[in-house]
Amino acid sequence: MCRTCKGISGPAPKGKIQKDANKFKKSAVKYKLEEGNTYQISYVNASGWASKREIAVKSVDQKFVKAYDSITHENRTFRKDRIKDSKKI
């Protein structure tokens, strides 16, 4: 009935990105994003969907980038290890 006591039945999904926060590797981040700059990024979300986005970086910490996303017209938070490519605009 449960998959590690979460009440989810069935086999574990395949091809998903691991959601364990302890698995974050600082060395996986290849692109330096600076506050106040605008970038075009390739991003893969937690479900594995890839997208290209244009973001204006507001703040950067060890694990996350907070930025204005021009596609959704909202302030969003992106995990650094899910940013696959970055180009300064």
C-alpha cells in the first residue's frame, strides 16, 4: 500500500529527478549567475520537463536562484542544480 509510508501505491516512477535535498551537489553547478543581470537559461523542473527561460536574477544563495521569469511574469525560485545552460543577455 505505501511507498516508504507515504500512502502511494504502485511502483516508483522511473526517470524522475531525485527530490532528496541531501543529494544536492555544489559541484554540479557549472554556471555563475550574478544578481542584477538577465540570463537565458535551460531549466529542467522536478518532473523532468525541460524549458528555456529568460530570467532577471534577484538573489543567489547556495542552492537556489530567485529571479523574475519573463515567461510566467512572476518572481520564481530555481534550483541551481537544475539549470543546465546559462547565457548572459
